[in-house]
Amino acid sequence: NISGALCISQAWPGMARTIYNDHKRFLETYLTPYPGFFFTGDGAYRTRKGYYQLTGRLDDIINISGHRLGTAEVEDVVNHHVAVAESAVIGYPHEIKGEGKILDFLPLKHLSWGYGTAETLAAELQELISKKIAKYAAPDYVQVTH
């Protein structure tokens, strides 16, 4: 049971070989951080049995009222809720905060469809994020999909 950066040790067909007009950036972003490996930019969790779960982009940051917050951190908290199958946090321009965030693409687990109203679930998730991370991390909007 370990979490970390998802890196690939061998090339595969169709993988990126450069960034157009900026090969140095390609090398610095994908090959330099972990010598001998291709850094995908994603975080991952590997179980003792060898199963992998992608936990989100490691470089996806939202700046909310001067606080830098990784979207994967919020998604991880939300995905621990009994009713949530998976989630995505998306930033958007906000006049006061700089950026706001929307908790979107929130399909529910099959057994949890009768969990309550979307409004009840949204309030629970906002409270959960406020407690586990911080008040400023709670999303402005929560979009539940069935």
C-alpha cells in the first residue's frame, strides 16, 4: 500500500517524444524528475495485491484566495464518501477569489442512488471537505450526476 508519482520505465507506442518547439521543456517535465523513467504527471496508489488507482494530476493546482490547492486532494476526500464512485474538481475564474472550484462529474455508486437528495449530498460533501482540508477548499458548486 503506497502512494506516489506514476512513472513508466519503458516506452510504449504513441507516447510523447517531445513538445513542439520546446524539447528542453519536454525533458525537464517528463524525463528529468525521475531519471530512467517517464513521469506521467499523475499520482497513483498501489495496493499490496498490485492494483493501481490513479489519484489525479500532481500538477493541477487551483489558487483560491491565495491558497494553492491540488485538485487531487479534494477529489480524494470526496471519493471516500460512501455514495460517491468518482469525482473531478474543476477551477474557473472568480472575481473575488481569483479562482473558484466546481466539484463535478460526481456519479454515485449503484447501491447509493437512494442516498438522499442531490442538495443533501452536496451539503455533506462541502462539510466533509471543510473538515478534512479547510473551509476555503469547499467547492462553490456541486454537480451530482446519476
